Amino acid sequence: MGYTIAEKLIKSHLVSGEMKKGTEIGLKIDQTLTQDATGTMAYLQFEAMGIDRVKTELSVAYIDHNTLQNGFENADDHRFIQTVAKKRGIRFSRPGNGICHQVHLERFGKPGKTLLGSDSHTPTGGGIGMLAMGAGGLDVAVAMGGGTYYTTMPEIVKINLTGKLTSWVSAKDVILKVLEILTVKGGVGKIIEYGGEGVKTLSVPERATITNMGAELGATTSVFPSDEITKAFLKAQNREEDWTELKADEDAVYDKVIDINLSELVPLAAMPHMPDNVKPVDEIGNISIDQVCIGSCTNSSLYDMMKVAYILKGKKVAPNVSLSIAPGSKQVLTMLAENGALADMIDAGARILESACGPCIGMGQSPNSKGISLRTFNRNFEGRSGTADAGIYLVSPEVAAISAVKGVLSNPVKELEAMPEFKLPEKFLINDNMIEIPASKEDADTVNIVYGPNIKSVPLGKALEESISTQVILKVGDNITTDHIMPAGAKILPYRSNIPHLSQFCFKQCDENFSENCKKMGGGIIVGGQNYGQGSSREHAALVPLYLGVKAVVAKSFARIHKGNLINSGIIPLTFINPDDYGKIDKYDKVILKNIKSSILNDEDITLVNETKGEEYKLAGGFTERQKNMLIFGGLLNYTGSQK
Ligand code: MIC
Ligand code: SF4
């Protein structure tokens, strides 16, 4: 029996376990990336491990999230990351150089390699044939130190692409279609592998758009083959030697195959407030809009920007619309400036933003009250834009650009003449002058790490007690995102290295008083529905609840990265054996996790006694030996410390 691409990548990096679906595997990590919003914590944890130099083939620290500097905090964090990077052997991508995933694809990604990033959209690298996964900062810190990354051997789903995208229909519509089919929890425990004749019609940036937003499926990652198109892209980036071929064997077996005919796709949009709430643009109709934002790690390549500039050329942004554009990298922005496309955008009235995440993470450009904003981004969770009652629609750059001109949601297929061919350049403009090379091993001693006053220590869990007697401090529904648990945005992000300050914002959208209640009542357990913790890789969504005294989360199911982050910090993720029990528990019920320690150690079902209702429910843990140790010692840092 032959292998799929994903299996080949796993096989060549397997250091522990067997490739048996659903069981734990350990992978060797070749490359890591961090960004600044998760990076400060990741490097604090790396420092806590006491390792001198990173042991990966390549590690890069990017500054792209917290680039609004309306106080000293972000700039201090940047300085901290810059100095750690210099000392510990990590390349440093300076603010202004671009969004981590876009720059990594352009300058560092290599087919056949593994990449672990402290950002959930790390699977962008799957567009170039990498096994690229998002994880919590602590997992990335361990990988930087040469440690193994543990995950569950996933099922492999093949998306079989046939046909060719038609005029003004784009890669974004492909991934929106996949989201419509699979939903935001359809990818959990799976790798999505693209194949079929249609693959040949897609350029690397288009493939990267698709693998990027595979994160919204909850998938472990997504991957494309590495073929002649990949080779041409790498050659144009002056990195032809980084290419290797990667394809599935003829007789590879998949757990599921989904057929998508690219020729049949139409422009789509994900409506508020979930990326899988997808409908054709035509069906939604010409709704009035207030804002259009183009950019983010999903859609900010030169290819996307050239199409946008073409649509805007000689036109004017409608008076009711504010249009912002953030090209994804310095490479993209410089090339747009040189070929005149930037002038077309500016001339049409676009507000050009720096090459960074910007509005995607609520760093500016919040829409007006009840505003409707079309965005080429990947997430439209309620409140993420910074305006609680705004409605965000996720669309392609083509739909965004024509709608900005028309002032209403518009279908480019109807509004424009047939699309001309947009070719990628044979040579990208290459200038890595904003990537700092670390100090040599010999000079590392002369570099001092600079800690700003905003940097506080990392909270640590406590060793597990035999039984936990507490209360339900919060009950939430399905698909709770990490943006619900630990919101981001311009006011909060500067405090990513200050957990005590962050704690006041925890779960604010679900329960105004969550933080105060925790402080008053000494924390408790959280009860959740399906897919608890989907979205970002931010470990703050575990560290802040830990700080507030949350001991366990009992849910119907969990998202992969968040579950890992909970265990790493010593919070116990448990699932209902009978999902109907979810309905029987209420907020503030007094509960006991009876003999939880011995139940975890002996792989027994766990009993949750509901003292208020006089009932008992059975819960499953299903932890590996490694996870048991982390929970018993109160988190990965404690456990590692205990082994020294
Ligand atoms: C996001 O898109 O939500 C982020 C901000 O990039 C996060 C990381 C973070 O919270 O810092 C992600 O996707 O992992
Ligand atoms: Fe940045 Fe948005 Fe991409 Fe997250 S999803 S890495 S915030 S551009």
C-alpha cells in the first residue's frame, strides 16, 4: 500500500509512536516560527528551559501582530524578542518586513520539511509542500530546544480537485467551499491533502491561501504536492535548490475523498459570525457595506494584490466605504511600488497600511457601530474586529475590490469583463535586509536580553490533588473560540506578556463578571459544548484561566491546539461520555471531580459529582503517559523541572 503526501512527511520525521490513526506520534521539527503576540511568552518559556542555542535547522521570530505602538509595551516586547533571537540563534524579521506566514513562504519554506509555529495559520506552509502545524508557544519553545512535537496521528482526507477556476473566481472560494462542506469542526484530527488534475492550475500563493484557511476547519494541517509549479516559485525566489518533489503514491489510501470541480465554483462569502457560514455572493445579494479590508496571511500575496490593483485602476472607492489594503510583505509592497500598482490603489482612495496583521487581529480599522465589513481575512468571529456589533463577511480579494468600488457586496463575475491572465514574475524582488542574522555562538555571550517592565512571569500550575471540590464557574455553548476566551485587539494585545493584567478581559464577551467571579470564588471548572477552543493557537487562552484558578474544562469536544495548551498548563480537558449530561449542569453548581488523580493514572472513567443536583456524570480523559505526567505535575514546565 502506497503513502499519501502527509504520511510521507510524517514517516520521514517520526521519532516516536506508530502511524496508527488516533494514537500519539512524536515528530522531529526542522523549522520553527513565532510571531510577537505569542512570541514573548514562547521565548520566556524558552529562557525558563535554560537552553543556550536553538537546535532546529532554522528558527525565525517575526514581528507582525502588535505593531500599533500607542504605549511602550509593544515596543518593549519587540526589543525583548529581538535580543533573545540574537543571543539564541534565531533569525529576527523586523517590524515592516511582513506577516510571518507570507514572509516564511517567500523566503524560508522548504518542501519536505516540518514547520511548527506559534500561530494557528502556520499551515500556510502546506502550500509549498511542508508539514506545517500551529501549536502553543510552549510546544514551539520545546521544539526550538530540539524536543519532539507530539500530536495525534491524523486521518487523511483528500480533496480531489478537477477543472480550473473561471474568471474572477479564486483560491479563497475553494477554501470557503471546503468550509461549507466540512464546517469549522470537520477537520479536527485530520490532515487535508489536495490532489487531482486541478492542482496543476493553482500557483503557490493560491495553494497557500487554501492551506492557510484550513486552520478554520480545525485541521491539524493541509498540504499540497510539491511539483513543477512549486519549483518555479522557489526559482523566482532565488531558492531553486530548496525544491524537492513530493507527491502521493498512485495507490495511496485516504480516509475520505471529497471531489471539487474548480470550474463549477462561484464567488462565495462567509457570513457573520463563523467562517463556515458560507453562501454564494449572488444569494446574499447587494447588501450595503461600510468597510472593505484587503490583506492578512490568507490573501496578501503579490498575485492577490495585482488583481486588486487591476480592479481599482481608474476607479474610486464608493463614498460609503472605507477601503484599507495591507500588502503581506515588504517584498510584495516594494514590487507593487515599483510596478505602479500601488499608485493605482492609492489613486482609487485605498488607505495603505503597513505590511502586518493589522485589522485582522483588531489592531485598528474597527468598523463603525453595526457596520458591515468585507474582509479577505480568515476569521469573522463576533467582536474580533474590535466593534462588538459589526458584521464581518469573509470574501476573496476580487469580491472585496469590486465591492469597495460599487459600495455594495458585488459579484466580480457580473461586474467585470473577463479576467486577464495574472502571471507570477519570473524573479521576485529579493532583499532580506530586514531579517537580522543572530550572533555567532562565540559572540552570543556579549548579547544581553532586554526585559521591559511589562514582562511578568509565566504562571505555573499546581500538582494535582486526589479529588477536586469546586464549582462550575462558567457554562458556554458550541464552537467557543479562543477570541471568546482571551480576546485580542489593540487595547488588550500589548499585555500578552502580562497575564495578571490580561486576566480582567477573560471571557468578557460570554460573561461580564467571569474574571471577578473567579477571583472571588477561587476559580472552578468550565463546562463547554462541541469544538471548545477553536481558532487561535494563543496559549493565553489556557494560561489566563489557569491564573484565575480554572482547574478543568468539561466539554463535548475540543479543538486540537487548545487542548494541547490546556494540558501544557496543567488544566484538565475532559469530555462527556454521554453528551446529554451537558444539559444537566448549570453555572454555579457545586461539583466534585472524585478521585481524579487515580482515575487519570489508571485510565479509568472520571466521575463528576454534581452536589447541587444530586447527580453523577461519567467523563473521559484518554491521556497518554506523557500527558498524564503533565497533568499530575501541574503542567509541562513543572514536569520538565521535576526531571532535572
Ligand atoms: C489569530 O489570527 O487569531 C492570531 C492572532 O494570529 C493567533 C495567534 C495569537 O493569538 O497570537 C493565531 O491564529 O494563532
Ligand atoms: Fe495575523 Fe490575521 Fe494571519 Fe492571525 S490570521 S497571523 S492575525 S494576519
